[in-house]
Amino acid sequence: MSDIFESIKQGLEEAIEFSQGNPQKAVVHEFTSVDVKRIRADIGMSQAEFATAFGISVSTLRHWERGDRKPQGPALVLLNVVAKEPQAVLRALS
């Protein structure tokens, strides 16, 4: 139990340091923006097919493709993975 506590404590201390502008210990994952329309075209799917395959609403997909909105958080992570390994993601989701 103390190992778990120490791990959580360390993580919290790193988060506090990071929030105070001292990011030396914290691991920060930043994902690049993506061209959603290009990703979809590269896979060869319609908007409806792409949205259904990856659990995205067609409306949201259209907003991303037009540039009205940008994917963030888990959606951005998913799209980065789909851009690199679309068949692996499709296999995992089937």
C-alpha cells in the first residue's frame, strides 16, 4: 500500500510543480493537430462510415473538417493514432 501512496504522492507533487511553472519532472504529452478530412480520405471512407467506425457523430466530424472546431483531448489522441495506424485501430474496434 505504501508503494501506491508514494506513487500518487510523487504524481501530485509533479503536478503542483508543473502548475507553478516548473515542468522539469512532469511528463507532458502533446499531440499535434490533425487534418481530419485528409485522414478520412486516406482511409477511403465517407463521413458516415468514418463517424460510425470511430464513434464520432457526423455533425462533429463535419465541424472538424470545415475547421469550425478542432478535436481535443481523447478525440485528438484517437485521430493521431488513426492517422498513423488506421487498420490497427479498425481491428481493435471491430
